[in-house]
Amino acid sequence: MLSTVLWEQRTQKMYDKTVLTPRLTAWYGEAKSYNSADSNITKHNEWTPELYDLKERIEKEFDYQFNGVLLNLYRDNNDSVAWHRDKESRYGKRPVIASISLGQTRNFDFRKKGSSPEQIQPSASPRIAAHHERGSTGKLGT
């Protein structure tokens, strides 16, 4: 997939600056587009046979139908994603995601959502770290 995915490095507004996201991304799936966190429309690509096969395998494992996949490529230890909360409403009333690790083991960290921006700090609530090993899968949502 490294050579067949149409990777792109997006920009994101952070405070008063526009910066490059520290990772490469690609969205594949149905023709519906979504607003991304930086208020850009996320461009979708049609399913590749390889990704569609993976989608079907995950749907069987979790007994759930998925309409797209957001791929993130962390090229080295300098690439990352900051603490964030997905804007759930843009994906429907009760969105579900499946997470698949295809590379190095990484922590997939969670913490309780605060009621104000001041509470959404790394030290504000306990952190749960799930080790995401190569080939492991996980499902978030109901």
C-alpha cells in the first residue's frame, strides 16, 4: 500500500498559523465528502481492490458496514497526531471506526473528554494506552 496509495500532506490551521500535518494521509471510500478538522473538504479516492478486500474482512470481523477509510502514514518518529477529538456530528449520530495497524507497534491513547478546553490537557484525566501491534485491529463505537 505504501506505493499504491495516493498520499498527501495536508495543511492545518493551528492558532494563528497554517502548518503542515506531521504525517501523510489519504481518504478512500464512498463518494460522500466530509469537512476535515481544518475546514477543508476531504478529497476521497475510489476503493482500490486491496483496500476493498481489507474493508470486507474488517466488516466480517466486526459485523459492521464501513463507508470509508482514512489512512495515516507515520513515516518516522517525527510524525504524529496531536491530542484531538473527532467532530462526531459530521460522521453521523453514532459513528463507528475500526483501527488497523499495518506498521510498527504504536500506542493508541485515549482519555476522558473534558467539558471545557482547559480540561482537554494531557494531565487533566487518566490516559489509557492500547498497544497497537502490526496486524492488530480495534473497534470504537457501538
